[in-house]
Amino acid sequence: MRKRTGTEPRHGLRRRVLRPVPVGTAVLAIAVGGALVPVFADGSEATCSVKYSVDGSWSSGFQGSVTVTNKGKPVTDWTLAFDFPSGQKVTQGWNADWSQNGTTVTVRSAGWNGTLATGGTATAGFLGSWSGSNTAPSAFELNGASCDDGTTGTAGASPSPAASASPSASAKPSASASASASATASATASATVSATAGSGTTLASRLSVSKVALSTPLPYLEAGYNQQALWTRVDTEAAPDGTVKVAWPAADGIHVTPLTAALARDGADTVVSGAKEVGGLVAQNDGFALLTRVADTNKWNDTAAALVRYKNGSLAFSKKLTGTASNDTSPVLDSQLKWNGSKYGAYFVVHGAGGFADGHYGDKLVYADDSGTVQSGGWDWGCSHNEGIALHPESSGAFTSLCFDDWRSGLMVSTGIGAADDAPVVQREQCWAGYCGGAYPSSSGDLVKSATGRYATAWASRGAAKAVKNSEDTSGRGWTVTPKTDTHQVTVAFLKDGSTPDGAPVQLTDDAKTDHVNVHIAPYGKNLLVSWEDVTGAVCASGTCTGTFGGTHLRVIDYNGNTVMPDEVVDAHIAGDIAVLPDSSLAWAYAAATPDYGSPLSGSSPTTSTLAIAHLKS
């Protein structure tokens, strides 16, 4: 099973005493080069400037930021103070300690950004509430001294597009990033939006990226098999009305960030406190449903799988899907959650806690309606040591499902049957307990259905040079597979219906010296978008490879595996589930960082305080 890495504590809102402005500090303003620059009574200019921005707003709230520039002597910590003129309230803050007493807001530097050299800057962001008007503050004090005002943006207005037409994922390192883990992750609260993508002839010309500030750090890597670095799953889903929800993990639980149809923040996060994993998200017009893990009491001290539903900002229900009655727990989900308009399908990993499967791992499929009542169908115990799950909702009957099974060694169709001995085989792979040579990203795969009822799935595959029944396994279920390559190749398979594979899988890459990881597939108009990451100069051992990150590839194929648009390398990797928007364009959220595949992940995960939101027009 995968090892889960820890998260870092958030910066909370705390009350702090405002430092008084020195008595008798008279300030005038004179024109210098067309700009107003404060001048103190002793003739000196301001030793600091502050840029206050409103980066986005909605009916009762807004997202803002302050950028402090030190024009005086170097400082080792700083405190910024200002007054809101219209009764605004800070509700969350990041990259600093935020507090508010009446109308006065105090922003104190975090440990990692307190030092400001002459000319140095620091940015901190916040979410606030407002009513009536959202007038920007007009005066700022840094460490008790008045600053000049570089305020930009219209209060209550949305951010304007920046001039850059190409997405960018490179930024400053996160202050809490582990040096051994890699990464150039953004720690700023910028909400700059790249120029709107058009319907160009290349994928890059159709791609744009915006930024959404987070209220608490997101640990964006986790350790997989052999401590291989994997992207932490971030699930992006579209509601029927076109709005979008993004689920991501933090130290205080799972955050669900609301976005408008234009992919801008649309209010404060809903935090599912204490939840441990993004196991799947369904965006609804009135809220969302989340498959996650919650605290439980059992013989293994494991967590329980739970379906959590929020409606109109309030918890509607939290339903545990494992427990003593079914003799199971869920220490990890590696799962999918889907909705067909009348019921949810939750497909996830379970750990036997009593009964015939005590101590073993398998999978479970549970159906529930929108009130949390469990429905008929599904199963309690399916694929052995399920190493990967894919699920597609159907309008009626069983949802179409796939699993990587270590006993039968490969990718199997489990639709409606759990783990029958004669389950249809999609592809044999070398698998053992805790590992499979065929891999979905973070063990959670994509299963796409065309308008004509044809299915497609994609994964990183080592293939099968030889596959034979294991003669030492008296059950007759076991297989022994010799992999075709040490590296993984991008592979796509098709099903003619929900239960029947259609021909041999199609291998999209064929480079034995390059490993291919983080493989995703999504509907793209009448075709399919396939994405993966290259790991060049691959050195492989015990089922995994190390090497140099070679870029994120996008390719468009048809439902037979033929190339429609050739590979393009883009600076917008995919770190989880992809949302299909009402206009058939795609959106996904990710941490803008460069992975280090040269060594195993060690220590805690690096973090980011910004999510990049990619939008690919069709």
C-alpha cells in the first residue's frame, strides 16, 4: 500500500495587538514624477510601499492580497496594519498571520518570509466578507511607519487577464519545500490569469492557466511504491450548471474550493474536517459529494471509508461505508466516486477486519442515493489487493468498473461481478501484493465512454512478454507474468460494451529507455485526450524507475487509438481528475511544480499555497 506523507500546519487567524504609530509622525504628500509620495515632517520619504489588490469577488465575499516592499533598512520580521473603511472582515489568510480587531487588520510575517532586504517584497493573501461596498483601504503602516500606497484593482472587481498568452507552471520555491523532494512551487497568492486561449490548431494554443490562492498549504507529493514520488490527487469536477468544485487535502481535512463557470474562485472553501483522502468528488448545483476516509474504531486502528454530502453550505450526511458489521476498514481508498443522477457509486479498497478475509486487502463497491441510504447491488469483497480502480456511471444497472488484481495479475473487468475467476482480462501485468506493473496514477484511473457506447481507459504498462497459470496455486486463479519492459509505456484499451474488451490494447509509446508515468485519459470532443509524463534516462529496479523529468505530453487520439493530434509538451501537468465542462472543454487543477524523479521521495511533502487551473478548449 502507499505510504501517506504528512502535511504542515496552517496559519490560523489569531488576535494580535496593533503596534501604535509613533505620536507626532506628521505625513504630507508631494508630487514626484507624477506620483504621490508621502513625505514625513523631517523631510524623509516613506520607507515602504504596499500594493493592495482585489483579485476576485462574489456576492458577499472577495479574495485579496497585499504586497509589501521594503524601501528602508533590511528587517528580519514585519507587521503590516491597515483599516478597512467599509466594514469588511478577513475570514481566512495565508503566507502570514492575519488578525482583525474591529476595523483594524494586522498582518504579521510568517517565519519564512520575515526577512526583507532593501527593495525586498513579500505577498500575503486573504479571503474576506463585505456588504454594501468594498472600498479599498487608503493607509498602511509597516512596523509602525506609514507606507506609500500602490493599490491596484477595482474593489469588488474580478481580475483582468494578464498579457502572457502561454501558461506557466514555474514559480518561486515554497518555503516549506523539502529539498530532497523536489520542486519549484508557488507560495504566492497571485490570481493572475493568462490570456484566454482560442480554438487554435495546436493544443498549446487552446490552453490557458489561471491561479487560485489557497487558504492553507497543499502538500502536493506523496510516496508510492519504493517511495516513488506521485502527485497528490486533486479532483476537479463540473456541476450540471457549469460551476466547478476542486477537492484537495490539507492538514485540517479535505478542502473543496468553489469556482465559477469561468474558473475563478466563487467563495470560501468548505472544509471536511479530519477527512484524510480525496477518494472522489461529485459536483452538484447545491454542493458536492465526497468519498473520503474518517476516524474509526476497529482492530487495525484503520480509518473508515465515508460518503460525505454537503448541500447549500451545510453537512447533509456523512455515511460510513465500512465497519464492524461488514468486517472491513479502509486505510487507503485508491478510489472513484460517480453519480448517475439518482445514485452514487463508491468503489474503493478495503482491509479485512474479521471474517473470511481477515487481514487481507480487496475492493468494495457501494451504491447510495442522495440521502445516503445504501442501495442494492455492488459487492463487499472483489479484486485481490486491488492496485487500481476505474469506474464509469451508467443510467441504470451496474456501473462499469475495472480493477488491477494481483492474484490474477492484470487489469480486469469487474462490472457487476466483483472478482469472479472468469473476469474478462484487459491486459496481463506483473503484479504482487502492494504492486502492479500496470499503474493508474495514484491507483485511481479514468474510464471514458463515447456517444456510441464504446469505452476507453489508459495506464502506464510494462506489458506481458509471457503470462502463464501459476502451477503452485491450487485455487487455479493465480498467474505468473513476465513483463515485456522494465519501463512503463503509455497504453490504451477499449471495451465494446461495459463487460467486453475489444481487441488487444494499443501501445502509444515504444521507448524502452524512457519511463512513462501519470497517465490520464479524458473525452475531448468526439475524440480522446491522453496525457503522460516522461522520465528520461530511466534506471529501473524492483518495478519502479528513476530518471529525469522530460515534460508533460498531450496527444489526441480517436476511439481506435489512432493519432488525431500529435504529441505536444506543455507546462501544465495533470495531478488528478479532469472536469468536462458543458462546452466540452476540459479543466483541471494542479500544483505548479517540477517533479524530481531522480530519487525516492523522503521526508514530508513540499507544499504550495496556490493552485493552477488549466483550461483546454475543444
